[in-house]
Amino acid sequence: MFKCERCKKTLWTNCHKMPDSTVVCNDCYSIYLMQILDKINDTEAYDIIYNFVEKYQGKFPPDLIQELVQLLEIKYNTTVDVVTLGEILHIIRSKIEKEEAIKKLARFERELKKDSSIVNFCEICNVKLPKSEFDYSMEHFGRSLCMMHQKEKRASPHALKVYDALKKRGVDCELEPYTVHKHVDISIKNAKLNIGIDGEHHSLDPEQLHLDLISDENSLKEGFGTKHYTLREIDENLEGIADTLAEVVKQRIKKSQKDEIFSSKKTNHNFSNIHRKQDKKRTTDYLKDGKRPNKLL
């Protein structure tokens, strides 16, 4: 039995030692690994690690792992110890093996479904799929999914949790939309609000924070506010966050509707003033020419 130094829970499970020597439980260690992976995904370092895993097929030479650690730190500003990197390499290796298995099954299924008269449907919502959409889904997910449910499969687990919680509260939101300036985790368009689910490095890495601020500024120019949550906040208080967001969305929609009404009234008022000025000028011109204006005839 031990007490996790992060979540403070007393557990009868295996423990893990972090790089800073703190002892944590399986859940906290998994969150830590996901945060490191999240940081790596935001840089070109992911391609380097992915290629490393493909090249050595799970048999990673210890000396080369040490060199990879140095490369990540010096060139990609990503600090990770040898043990943690080894764990990440195996996670990516498992992902590659799963992707390859899915692709093989997808090719096998396509061979069985060569008959063009076959109609394909999304396994989840049962909507009819165009052939191109079905082929893409089978190639990348190994399942028959519509575009919406493909997005759900691409989304991070934490983003998906928030999305599902908002949907249960009747919030009309979109998962993993792409804007002109950036990709966001969740967008609530009728409330002009974006939700970002961030790993720890988004607050601790100066370069990442700078990029996030630029993205938020660009979204603001488009009329969208942005609210960021950390992975830990989602893990610890998902229901409270969803309740708060649902209430804020209602308030923002009401304000937006009021602004539209006010803007419409202001526009109509401006048009009326313009027409009155035009009528006045037309009448003045007629009188100067010694003519009566048409409305007086």
C-alpha cells in the first residue's frame, strides 16, 4: 500500500517513480505520459519519434534512446528522461501495430465489398455514407463511420468527455472543427465560444503559450472567445465544468440575440434618416426649379 504524491490517494496498486523522484499511482503516471505525448504532438518531434519507432520495430538500442533524448532537448525544446521516453516509444509502437492491423482489415473488407450496389451506413448513427467517405473511414479507422463520428475517433479522450457532457445538457457544439487560424477542440458557434483542452506544457512552455495567445487573438478577431481547461481540471471536475459552460452558453446566446435586434433597429433607423434626407433634398431641388414636388401634386 502507498500514498500517491500527486492525487493523495492511498492505493493497493503498482506505483511509478517520476523523474523528480515523486511516487505516483498508475492513473497519475498515465496522465503524465499523455501530457508528454501531447507536448510532442505539438512539435515536429513526433515525426522523428514515429520514424525511430518504425525503424527499430520495438527493439530500441539504449545508446540511441539516449541520443534521441538529447536531440529532443536541444533541437525540439522537449525535455524527457530515458525511462519516460522508453514508455512513450512503446505506446507509439502499439499505436502503429494497431493502425497496421486496422488497415489490413480495411483492405480485406473492401475486397469483399467491391459490388458498387452495396449501400454503406455509419455504425453509430446509421446515416448513409458516400463511397468516398466510407473508403476513407475504413482506411483510417477500420470501421464504417460518418464524418461526425470520424471526428470523435480523432478527438482526445478529454475533449470527447467534455463534448459528451455538453451534448447531454443540450448544448449545440461541434467537436474538432477547423478554423482559418487554428484547430480547436470544441466550438460552440451559436455562443461564439471555443473550448481548448490543454496539457500542462501549454502553461509551462513559453513558445507554446505564445502560439496559444496568437491563436486566441485570431479567434477573438472572428468574434469568438476561448476558454482553456487543463487535463487535470477535466479529470477532477468534469460535471461542474459542463454545468458552468451550459449556463454561460445560454447567457451568451441571449446577449447575441439582443445585440442582433439592437443592430437591426439601428440599421433601420439609419436607413430612415437617409431616406428623409433624400426626400428633403429632392423637395428643395424642386422648389429651386420652381416646380412642386411630386408628393404635393
